[in-house]
Amino acid sequence: MNPAGGGRLLRPVGGGVDRPLGTGRGLLLREDSAPSPGDKLPRDLHQARSGLDGAGGCCASPGARFAPRGCETRGGQGSGPGPGQGSGLGTNGLLRAAFAGARLPGVALGLTERVDGWGDGARRFGSQRVLVEPDAGAGVAVMKLKNPPVNTLSLEFLTELVICLEKLENDKSFRGVVLTSDCPGVFSAGLDLTEMCGKSPAHYAEYWKAVQELWLQFYQSNLVLVSAINGACPAGGCLMTLTCDYRVLADNPRYCIGLNETQLGIVAPFWFKDTLENVIGHRAAERALQLGLLFPPAEALQVGIVDQVVPEEQVQSTALSAIAQWMTIPDHARQLTKAMMRKATASRLITQRDADVQNFVSFISKDSIQKSLQLYLERLKEKKG
């Protein structure tokens, strides 16, 4: 399927039901599906998936992800709570008020347990590094990053994030996801520098493909994605929030956000640049990228890298209120508009994925870059010591 054609790759899954497959290395996750002969899985995915889901199929080539779920499942009628409903309530309060006893059908992910206050049917699910708190009745799930101490994006963590998001994508009960952190004081410290230092070129390529896949899956998601940024959010953590539709930041001077790659002697790839530029504009993005700026809350709001700054204890409840407002819009209209706005940016990476990987491997393998990374990691160890 031609990515520019806007089509979706489909395969009969579990009882002959066709479901969309993701882009690139994306996985179709369904408890009753199974890989087709010849499917290739990225390293450690068998192991990661064994703790997440009983099965999965692989997509062999990139394709456009956007397909309005609303016109398939709800006739375009938005079913979320209206603007302002549940304002100021926490995770349980906002969703429990109208949707007690929700269920997540067919959950086969590991680490399943009851969610207190959400009724007998609600279950947390996830993996070693990702916790998903679902409320299928409200159509919303809260996805918590829990890769302590600072949620660095290791290869395994990237894989688990993609799997959990696609699980929600392929369950028609869900229309929105709040992305937040389970690690105090940190949303995500960004890319794992140990994955980029002292390893082989093959490993660097594998890691960068996983970073690309995370961005593509989140940036092109049909779901409403809202970031509840409850900690520091530099570099790759910032990139993850920039893929979302809306960003809420806790009002704490220590919680800075931005793409600060140049401070480490690293150049942000073109798709990092494109994503930031789409949010804050060309001039602001140029200045921020060259200087590797990290914006404290007030400046982040002023430059437009976040949409709201609220007291720390209100971050998640504000994100849930925001997502409820987005969900009042008919799915098909919102999703097609999102696709229209983001297609050019996503297509630019899709058509240059291999070249982007080669450029990354060539750059990160340079002796000067390896020495800089090694020196930085040694300084971090000294600070911890």
C-alpha cells in the first residue's frame, strides 16, 4: 500500500475481523491473533510481548495510519463528557462519576489488577515499565511511565510503550489516552544514552528504528492524546509530549521542557525539528534548538510548547478534563483533520526512514561523539556517587 495513498494495511484477525495495522514495525495486538508465517519481530519483542499480550501480528511495510474510527463504530457521534464536566476531579473522580463498573474487553496484558473505585470490571494492565489504568466506559485510559529512576527511553521501554498504545488503538472502547509519569519529579529524561554509547552499529540502528516507531505510532494515533507532564521533560521526553494533541505542565520551576540535544553535542534530527516547529513556529524553534533551551513552566506556556500550566496536584485532573472536551468532537471529523494537519510531517520520515537510520548510525559512531557521550555518562555517575 502506498503511504501517500492514505490506505490501510488490513489482515483478517481472530474470527475474520479486519483491523488496521500500524506503520513500519507496528504490531496489531489482539488476544486471539497470531503472527503470520515469515513475520519478523524486533529484538526482545517475543520476551516483552510474553508479559504483555498473548499474540500479535507484524506489519511488513509502512502505511498511513489515520482512519476515522468514529464513522466505523459510532457513526461520527462523539460520546465523551462535555466541556468542563468533572473539572477538578482526579483520575477516579472524573471518570467514575458517570462510568462506574467499566470493562476492558479481552485484556490479555500482564500485571492485571483491580483499579480501586472504578467498579468490579475495571483492570489495570501493562508491563514492567508501563502501567495502563483503563476506563472503557468513559473511553479513556491513563498510561503511566514507570521506568525508574527517570523514565529513560531504553529499547525495551520504547517497545513496551508502542505495544500498550496499539493495544488501546485496536480496542474500540477507547477514544483517548492521558500520558503521564509514575516516577516522582520526572516525566521522562529522554533517550537512553547507554543505548547510544559503546555499542555496535547494528545496535544503534535497532535502537533508532525503535525511536522512529514510537514517534510514528504516537504522532499518527487516531486516539486523542493528552500529556499530563508531572516532572522534568527534556529531549526525548519532550518529543513524546509533542506528539500529543494537548499538553498540561505542572507549575514547578524544576519541571523544565525542551529539546536540549545541542547541549550534549548532538544534533536533533529533522523530524524532531519538524515536530517542534509545528508546535511553536519556525523562529522560536530555531532559537530553542540551537541553544538547546529547556523552558520552565511560565516560559513554556508563553512560547507555546505547552497548552496549560496548573498546580502540580491538578495536572492529571486537568488533562482528563481537556480530553473530555476533545472527545465531544465527532471522531471521524477530528481524526481526518488531525491526519490532514500531520500527514506531510509524518510522510517525510516514512519516506526517509532508512536514510535517517544510516545518518544516525554514522553520526553517533564518530569517535568525537562517543567520547562526548562517555564523558557525560561518567559525570552522571560521579554526581550519583
